[in-house]
Amino acid sequence: MIVHHHGTGRDFADRIVDTVDELAEQSRQQSVVLSISTHTFLTGQPDRVRHFRRALHHVAETAGVWLTTPGDIADHYRTIEPPPT
């Protein structure tokens, strides 16, 4: 978003916040996943890091959000959907 669409750090953070809010509403009906791809050369720059930090705080404070790893998601899925025999 920053590189290809010439967005600012504020734009990137606002998109994360808006996406989390929308997905939180959608998650009442179905499970959803949001991955956020970053690179320190982009989000870690002084003019962007404050905005990125704001977005991450919003994610962490949103009710029902599970901050996790792909491996933890796979492990959880295995507990509810055993592998075929």
C-alpha cells in the first residue's frame, strides 16, 4: 500500500483500523483472518512508525481478536477438524 499506491503511514494505519473494525463485525457470522504484511524499511521509518503503532494498539484492544501465528491457527484447526483417516 505504501510502495505501490504511494500511501502515507497514516493511510496505512487507517486502512488497518477500518479493516479490523469491519472484520470484527463480520466475525459475528463467520471466522475471519487478517494478516498484516510489513517491512521495517517502510513501517519502521520515523514518519510512519507512530501511525503503525496506533493501528497495532487498535488491533490488540479490539474485543475478540486473537493475536497469533499461522502455526497456532493450524494447531487450533486440528483440534476441531481431525485429519482424514
